Amino acid sequence: MITRVTVFLAAATLAAAAAAVELTGAQRSAIEDRIKPVGEICLQGDSSCGGAAVAAASGPRSGEDVYNGACMACHTTGAGGAPVLGDVAAWADRIAKGTAALHDAGVNGVPGTGMIAKGGCMNCSDDEIYAAVDYMVENSQ
Ligand code: HEC
């Protein structure tokens, strides 16, 4: 009698355990969907990433990314006399100075003007600033 009850309990326990596993399996995709936003990996250039996440990504940012993050505040509006992106006339004389001069202005700024060193992006590498300058030049001629 005792043996039979034990066997029955063991069988019932196994069945319950199996049911628990099956339930987990059925809900797995729903759970994965729920936790996905937290664990989602954000790759540079991925449009689903916010700007901050892109900035935190390792590896150099593209010139366009740097421009959008650090330069457009002035270079889209012309604030303080900044040459506006796409304004061919405003850029012609500057482009004529050559790439090296413009790269230097991007990294070190233009003394006495609103063009501060690196456009204020102090966590930008020199190469990232060069890329941003190149992006501005390419789109302004
Ligand atoms: C706070 C405003 C401001 C920000 C932000 C800014 N600029 Fe400028 N930028 C200026 C102004 C003003 C000038 C014009 C300076 C002058 O009178 O020659 C300028 C000029 C330039 C020039 C032309 C320099 C020359 O020698 O003709 C380059 C290149 C440039 N900026 C690159 C950048 C880049 C790259 C960024 C972002 C990383 C940036 N700027 C962010 C205000 C800004």
C-alpha cells in the first residue's frame, strides 16, 4: 500500500514537472519578446539605436554621426556665422584652403570665433573630427 502511494506520488510529481517545462516552453517566445528591449545589442549605425547608444558604441563614429551629434547645432543654423552645411558659396573659400587647413580648424577650432576646438565634442577623436569635416565638405560643394 505504501509502495503504491509512493509510486503514484512520484508519477504525479513527474507529470507536474513535465507540465511546468511545457508551460515554460509555450511562453518562451512571449518572455523573450518582453525582455528583448533590455538585452538588445545596439550596433553602431543601427537605426533602432538612440543617439546616446550610438555615441557609447565602440569604434569610430562616422562623419555624419559626429556632424549630427556635435556640429549641426551651429552648422545647420549658421549660428555665430558658422558656414551652413550645403551652402556652396559659404564653403567655397574655405574649401579652397585645402583639406589639411579645414581638418586643423575642426580639431583646434578657429580662434576668436564660435568655432571652438572639436566643435565642443571633447570625446571625439581627431579622426572622427576629420570625418565630420569631410562630410561637411562633401555636402557643401
Ligand atoms: C558653437 C558653434 C559651432 C559648433 C558646435 C561647430 N562649429 Fe564649426 N564653425 C563655427 C563657426 C562660427 C565657424 C566660422 C569660423 C570663422 O569665422 O571662420 C565655423 C567654421 C568651421 C569650419 C571652417 C573653418 C575654416 O577654417 O574655414 C570647419 C571645417 C568647421 N567649422 C567644422 C566643424 C565641425 C567638424 C564641428 C563638429 C565637430 C563644428 N564645426 C562644430 C561654429 C561651430
